[in-house]
Amino acid sequence: MTTVEQSIFINAAPEAVMTVAGDVNRMSEWFVSVKSADSDGNWPAVDSVMDIHFKSVRAGVAFTFNFTTLEYVPNEKWVFDVVGEGMFAGVNTWLLTPQDGGTVIDYKMEYELSGSYLEQVMEPTAYSKSVAHSLNKLKELVEG
């Protein structure tokens, strides 16, 4: 299993961070390669489902990941089961910790690939850079 972890400090309360990060309609504004996302209408409640549609610039292909919420503590913790077109399976965890008037996000993705073009996109070094870039874009949006 491969693990990618990133942390970032955002100068805003956890509620403000989750207002942007948890908005299905805003994912394409900050998460690299996301073209669109849609949910079952119960997002982010436990057992709710969100499909995120990606288009990789690096691999030049489109794919969809299905996220199912496993655990949700508002403004504190979010854990998802992630499945990608039969070629990807993983668990994505977001921890939000209040600190110095802001929020530290600890992001973790543990995953396995079944071989495919996703190996280019989800290669640990490339994916880690993508996550860092995405979290920085989230920080810019939240901090205004």
C-alpha cells in the first residue's frame, strides 16, 4: 500500500475551511485535475457518495473516483473510502486541528493501484506534489 501525507496551516477556523473543502460544487476550484463532482444529496454524511471526475494533464486521460464517507465529525475529521474505475482503491483521511487562530489540515491517502494509466497520475512523488498544490489553492481560497 502507498501512503501520501501532507499538512498545511490555513489562517481560518475549521468551519471556514470545511465550507470550501466540503462544497462539491467548488472542488474544481482548488483540487488539481478535478473537472467536476456530484453527490447523492446527503454529502458529507456517513455512507453518502460523491463522484469526482478528473482529467489528468499528465496522463491525458479522464477518470472518475467514487468517494463514500466512512466517518464524519463536522469540522474535525473526514474519512472516505475511494474507488477508481476498478483500478484504484484507497482510504482518504482529513484531520482538521484548530491552532493559533487557524486550522492545520493533515491529509492522508493510503491506496493501491491495479496497474494502468493511473500509475502515472498516482505515482507517489507526482501525487504528493499534486496534493500540495491543491492544498495551497484551498488555502488561497479560504484565506481570500
